[in-house]
Amino acid sequence: MKTHAPLVLLTVGVGTLTAVIAQSPREQEPPMGQAVFVDDTIIRPYDPTPALVTRETRVDRPKYPATDIHAHWSIDLEPAVLLEAMDDLGVERAVNLSGGFGAGLDAMLDRFHAAAPGRLVVFANLDVSQIDAPTFGADVAAMLERAHAAPPA
């Protein structure tokens, strides 16, 4: 079977190795699993043993209450599911940086503030579609003031 041989780009993350593959013509056997091509040589199965040996400390729960300061969730997420996951991980508070603006922001604030006042923090985003309008600055400032004044349920 004529297929494409990969050009492999490897990236190393925390405890992971990822291979991104682009294709060019080459003879290949049917499905091969994880593999790496080096010129005309195939290394398969590709499952290297890391050479770096370090002490591993597993922390299942934080010693002190934790705040997730960089989260993104949508209005579709069930607050109870989010709160259960936070409780399981020892996260006291989470900050959603994708709160949106306008009616979407209002809905996000209502839904998540009502579910857990003070635990689910929602940040507003700016609507820059009218950035060239003469009243843009005043409009954005008014929107942020309204969002900030919105009482947690």
C-alpha cells in the first residue's frame, strides 16, 4: 500500500511526548501505531524510556485552599459538575476568564454566581467590535461598572 511517510516534529511536555506527523509518499504496512521515521528507517513501536530520573511527589489535594486563577468554561457547563470537580481537587475558588459581554455576560454571572456565591468568579470580556466608535471608552467603562455591581446571587 502506498501511503505517506511522516515528517515528524517532536515536542516534550511535562511527562509527555507528542509527535505531529505530516505526510509524503512512501511504502508502508497497514496500521503501525506510534512510530517515528528517520530518513528511510522506521522506529516502531516508538515508546522511549526517559533518561531523566527525578523524585516524584504526588499531591492529590493542596495543603491550603487553592484558587484556579485561569479557567475557561462556557454557559453550557453545569455548575454542579464544576463544583464537584473543584471539591474533589481541593479548589476553593475558580476564575472564568471567558465571561463574555452583554447578555452573554449577564447570563454567565446569573448562572454561576447563583450556584456558588464567591466560589465561581466570572471575568468580563470587552466587545471590541465598536472600538472605532466615539463612545467606545465610555460604553466599555459603563459595561464594566454594571458587571462589577451585579450582585452575586
